[in-house]
Amino acid sequence: MRAGPLHGVRVVELAGLGPAPFAAMVLADLGADVIRVDRPGGDVLAAAPPPYDLLVRGRDRVTVDLKQPEGVRVVKDLVANADALVEGFRPGVAERLGLGPDDCLAANPRLVYGRMTGWGQDGPLAHTAGHDIDYIAVSGVLHAIGRAGGPPQIPANLLGDFGGGLYLVVGMLAGILEARTSGHGQVVDAAIVDGTAHLATMLVGMLGAGSWQPERGHNLLDSGAPFYDVYETADGEHVAVGALEPQFWQIMLVRLADVGVNVTELPDRHDLAAWPELRKRLAEIFASRTRAEWTDTFEGTDACVAPVLSMREAATHPQLAARETYVEHDGVIQPAPAPRFSRTPATLSTPPHRAGADSVDALQRWGIGDVEALVESGVVGAGRTNESEE
């Protein structure tokens, strides 16, 4: 059973890659009834095999051949019963399929039509290919990530695809809310370059004010400060030190003294010229004990020192375990829906399905007629639910 603050909201997702299915996953996590429309062979888009393709969790998957006019009609019939649509094609692809904004808004004037791209719907690069690394490079954000004297560092694809891409969710929610007031739908143009740049608003302001240096590794939050950095421990693991404020720094020093460190010999953290020496001394200190020993030293204090955990380890950390930040659902450990709601809590519903696994039942539930005939004609494909069915 679906639950959550978006219970009753219906969303059509035209299957794609990366940020668009992530946005659909978030909407489904929050209780929306999301139906994912895959084209034949849709499982080739999978990031992992079921049940680990977590980006497609929480929704029904139907396979529709959009090269056939009847397939386009099926999607338009779904749109007629939906609050929103999500697509992540290059600009112009949905229009060529006959499922662009004009086509879909004609079928449902209240529809919120969400478009997710890297470069946006217009501009000189709009029709060119790109990936997360390209979008955060051009947006100016990749340049800011890395150590002094080193190259920019790649933050996996978390910052662009999923950080910048999360703005599609923001836009969809705002559009759905506005449509319920005005009675009119609209197009949400979400671009990774826009979202990533927006995430950097504070740093852009600091850069303009002169309090953020354009060179990597020369600022408080980019490894420039020795009291906001990552240090290797005796067992080859790492701890993260975030003792920015003086009061937290003092607590860290007290805890270091408790385990025998002569903190009086540490250079003054307010002396920028002494930062290289302070970093060297801190590296030596943290290299003298294991990550587990440092965790015991700082756990439960305001020293702002934390172990750097792998994703597998994170699921069992006492804080995350207490909040059930990671949960086991259908035998798979995965992040729980976020954020939390006091009255309409979100819950995980269906595990990841294969493309077409829900075609018949889901299309019938959405009011599509003659589904069996559509399957027989090849317009709709009916697949299998999970890996174990092979």
C-alpha cells in the first residue's frame, strides 16, 4: 500500500536515465502513484539487476511501443488521468514521439510536464550529449572541488545528476501545488547545470564578497583549513574533522589531551601561516590510532570528528540505525524515503520490477481499455517481476 504526503497524486514517467528516474523514485517514496513507461528492451537502462536497481523502486512498470500510434495513444490516455509527467529525453525527442508538452497538455490541461536534461531545453549546447562531469564542469562547481595544487576531484555523479537533478522534484511539487489552485498545468524545465549552480549560491556570494578564494584548497570548506579535513588513521581508514568553530576545536583538543596528546605544542589555528604545520601535526596524531579508537574518543561529543564509513558500514552506524536511515526492504538494504513526516509518513512500497512486469494490471487500474488486445498486438509488452522468475 502506498502512503505518504503525495498519496493520491498520479505521475507518468517516461523511462530514462539518472536524474529523471531518481525524481520519479522520490515522488513514489513520498506516496505518489507513479507508472513508469518503458519502451521495448527497457531493462537495458538498468543501473543494476533487480532487486538492486533501486532507482525504479516504488512504482509499476509497463512496456509500451511508442513507435506505434496505438502506443502513443496509450500514454496519452495515461496522461489524461495523471497530475504530472516526467521525462528525461534530449530536447525534441518527446515532441517527435508525439508526446511533447503541447500533445500532453492537450490531453490534460492541468498536467505538470516535467523535463529533465543536463543542459536545459535551450541554449547552444541543448542538443549535445553530456554527463554529470560535464555539467558540473561548465557550471563552475567542479573547479571548486579538490586540494591545493591538485586537479578538480570528481564527486561521483552525486552533485550533478542527483543534486542538480533533485530540482526536478522541487519543480514538480511546486507545479502540482500551483495547478491545484489555478486549474492550469505548465512545463517544468529542470537542467542539471541550473540546479548545480543553484546549489553553489552561498559560495558564489562568498566569492563575490572576497571571502572565498577561486583557488582550490585555500578556503575553510575545501580542505584549505586543517581543522576541516580528512585524516588517515593507523589502520588505513579515515576520520573527518569538522571542528570549524572555536568551541568545537577546544572540545577536540580536550579529547586529544585525554588520550595523551600534548596539545599545547600544536600551532595556533588562527595563524594562517602555521596551517601547513598544524595539518602535518594533526596527520601524525590521527595516524597514531585506529579509526575505531578515534571513534571511541570522540563519539557523543561536540568535537565534530566522525569516522569515514563506507556505504555498507553506514547502515549499521548507531545514529543511522536508530533513525532507520537505511532499511531492509524485500531482502535489500537501501536508503529509506526522506524527509520524514509526522502525520503522513512515507513508506517503501514495491521493490524494483523488471520492465513490463506490471503492464496488464497497472494499465487496467489506470483505466486503459483492451489491454489484453494491446498485448496481443505487441503495442504493450508483459514482462516478469524479478530475477528469480528466470
